[in-house]
Amino acid sequence: MSPEQKKVLERLEAQCSKREYCAEDVRLKAFKALDGDVAGAAEVVESLVHDKFVDDLRYAGAFAREKASLTGWGPVKIRYALRAKKIASEIIDEALSGIDEDKAADKLARLIEARRRSLEGDPQLKLKLIRFALSRGYEYDAIKDYI
């Protein structure tokens, strides 16, 4: 590993020790820091993964829990966001299984109720509520129980 790669590695280790990153995020950071050296960036990422600074399963689990509980995203939207970060489907499935379904259902009910109050008297209330919940990443089967 070159001195420049070691410097980038140390900087990324410090960043990864403060918060979770997926391998793709770290790869892009290393790629930019190494001025487009693909092989060097791959070597840095491999070292970070080997030393457990980067773990896609850990990242995906934290991402899914945070987005489901705090942001109110549904499983569909979380899945697409994790796919955009090039995380494997098996890891995404495992991360989504870690979401508490009861809390997610409560969050959906609260979101729909808040939206219902803001749209009171609207002739297209039902359609707008369905569209709102779908845009939040919930599946239609879960939504229709609350509408």
C-alpha cells in the first residue's frame, strides 16, 4: 500500500469509527481521495472491511431501523434506498427483518391519521391518503387496512 493510500485509509478509519458507512460510500470517498485510482480505492476498502470498520449488514440494519422508526419510511422505500447503495439483496432482506413490525404499523397509522387531519373535507381524501402512504414506501396491502 502506498503512503497516499495509507493516509486515505487512516482518514477513512477515523470517519468509520464515528458513524456507519456502507462499502459503496467508502469506495467513492477513497476513489475521490486517490484521484480516480480504482485499484487503490479497492485496496483501501478491502482493508476497511477486513478490519471491520465497514460492514454492509451492520450499516443496512442501522439504516433500516433509523428510517423505519424516525423517518417513517416503509420497507419498499428502504429497500430501494439500500439497493441504490449497491447492497446485496440478502443483506437487505436481513436488515428489513430486523424492523419491528408492530412499531412500523403504529408509525403508518400515525402518519395516515396526521395526513387525514390535514386533508379533512377533501373529496379525494382516500386517494390522496393511499398515494401518500405509497410514497412513504408502504405496501398497498398494509395501507388498505388503515384507509
